[in-house]
Amino acid sequence: MFATQEQFSAAKADLEGQLAAASALANKAFESIAQLVDLNVSTAKASLEQSAATTQQLLSVKDVQEFFALSASQTQPNAEKALAYGRSVAGIASTTQAEFAEAAKAQFAEATRKVNALVDGVAKYAPAGSEGAIALWKSAISNAHAGYEQLGKNAKQAADALEENLEKVVKQFSQTAEQAASRAKK
């Protein structure tokens, strides 16, 4: 199966490296899930506490106008809490995506390095006249690497655009909530 002890050691080291990378990614995934669970638990707890307090306030109102004014006054704080929650989720997702992308980039770079080394090794023992095929192979590897880098850049641009759009939505939503609260006070 393996021609030399060196090849066996190299294959073993590759497997250990891949296992370590997979383990690191799994740990990061679990950390992100734990962060989301913690966020959801704390958000649910705060929401229940706020709902109880708001219900008590609503039950103590004396007339309909006071009821609507109190209800409207809750719009902006609730909107801000929802937006803060969305930002937190987006932050966790963004951090996790960035770390996964970095790990994938490192793995792809290592795989490209190994394939290039293999091609160079094959080229040493290739028969005369096979230079064109070797050059084509190297070109294909280079093109695949460039395509992967472009895909990474496109993914980053998409993530940046999503974050920018989220900020715009947050701003518009906040403005709308402020307008609604000020109209309710009148």
C-alpha cells in the first residue's frame, strides 16, 4: 500500500492534521451553538420579566387613553431589544463564518501545496514530451486556486452587504418606532 516508511509517515501526518482541523471546527460549532443557547435563554428570561412588568402596568391603568399611551411607549424599547438580539445573532454567525472560512482557506492552501508537490514529483519522472501535460495540470491547479479565492472574496462581499443592509433596516425600524411612539404620546 505504501512504498516507503516516509510515505506512511506523511499519510499519517496528513490524517492527524485533518482530524485536528475537523475537531477544531466541531469545537467552534459547539461554542457558537452554546453562545446562541445562552443568548436565547437570557433573551427569553428578560422578555418574561419585561412582559410581567408591562402586564402589571397595563392592569393598573385608569382609562383607555392611558392604556394606549403605555402600549405605544413600549414599542421603541421592544424594537430596540429585538434589533439588539438580531445584531447578537448576526455577530455570532459572522464570527463563526469567518473562522470556518479561515480554516477552509488554510486547508485548501495546504491541499494545493501538496498537489503542487505531487505534480512536481511526477514531473521529475515524466517521460520526455509530457511537459505540456504537466503545464496544463499546473495551470488547472492554479485556476482552481484562483477560483476558490474569488469565491471567498464574493462570500465576504455578500456578508458585508448583508451586514450593511441589516444596519439600514435597524435604522429605518428605529425611526419608525420613534415616530410611532411620538404619535402615540400626542
